[in-house]
Amino acid sequence: GSLMMELIPQKGNEDRLAEVLHQKVEDLALIYRMDMGENGNGKMTSVITNQQLEAYGITAEQLHQDALENAPQSHPASLRSMREVMAGMMGMEPDPPMPGEPVMLVATTEGAFMGAAVIQYPGFMEQAAEQVGGDFFVLPSSIHEVLMIPDDGKADYRELEAMVQSINETQVAPADRLSDHVYHYDQKDRVFELADKTAARKLAQEKARKTEEREPADKKSSVLAQ
């Protein structure tokens, strides 16, 4: 079989994660699976447990490295515009985008099976940032795919989060839900994090900048001092 990765929520999976080798990614967990191909009922995969790892006699680091090398080959990433994806579903050619239309990208694997893990593939987020043209928000559509929307100052992550939560409740089967939170990718710093952290960080930077701008003015000797 081939090695693949899956991103799942930490919340609700605590018991499972206690037995399964994983890496934490914000409020998500990256787990590893062996893909044994298809049978009549669909795909056969099995999660790699801590016990199996001991039996194989390999370290967690080694498995992670192997997964990062193998998964992009055996389960190649797919990054397409929402227009292409929708047109493909209807068996049509996508219309050209309207001028000024924001790019919305769908990130998954070619088989769209447990494809949200592509955001952990080496170099994938950098490539997505190139295509988006800068920083972007990541909407956890399901364990099978995520959506990427440019952070062009127009989108408020709280509104995006409200949308994700309502879609999760109404459209996504509980087993396929990834997260109720929106994430952010910073192209310059190459940081993937929860969007509320980005907002807090930007606010702090803004405050620091304003303080710096104010300080020189305060240092003029005051009339009172004279």
C-alpha cells in the first residue's frame, strides 16, 4: 500500500488520537494511513497506530518524512478554481472569469479523498499563494477539501467563520467535518494559523507602529517642563 495523510479535527477525536500517531496543526491533527487501493465498496485504508509504529520499528519523525515524500506522489494535490470545479461537475467548459472576480480555489487531492491534508504537502501553500496572488484565508470545507479565498482586505474572517459553521451544520456529514474555524496563510512569513491569531497579530503590529509614530512627537520638550 502507499502512505497517505489525513487531517481531522482534534475536537471529538481525543480518544482516537491517544492511540494514533499524529502531529497537531492548530486545532487539527495530521494522521497517517496506508492506502490499500480499492475494493468493491470503495477505498481501503487503515490508520497507522502508535502500536504499529513500534512493530515496524520506525520513528515518528521517519514516518512523517516518508509521508511528506510519498503522499504527494501517490495522492497528488489538485488546486483548481471554483469555476473549473463547478464546470467539471456539470461536464462543461468553465467560462472565463469576470473582470475583478476574486479567485476562489479548491485544494484537494486528485481523487478528492481526504484531500484537506494537501495543505501540509511541502511547498503547496507557497504555490497556492502564487496562484491567489498573496495572503489568503483557508475555509475548511470538509476532510476532503479546503477552499482558499484571497485576504484582500474585503473579507472579514468572522463572517467567513459564520458561513463555515452554518455549512458544517446543514451540508456536511459529521464524520466529514474538519473545523468550525477559518485559517489564514501569510505568504511573506509562510505562516499557516487560525485566522483569529492573524487578526490579533496584525492588531498588535498596528498598535506598535502607531506607538512608534507617536513617540518622537512626545519627546519635544513640553512648555510645562520649561
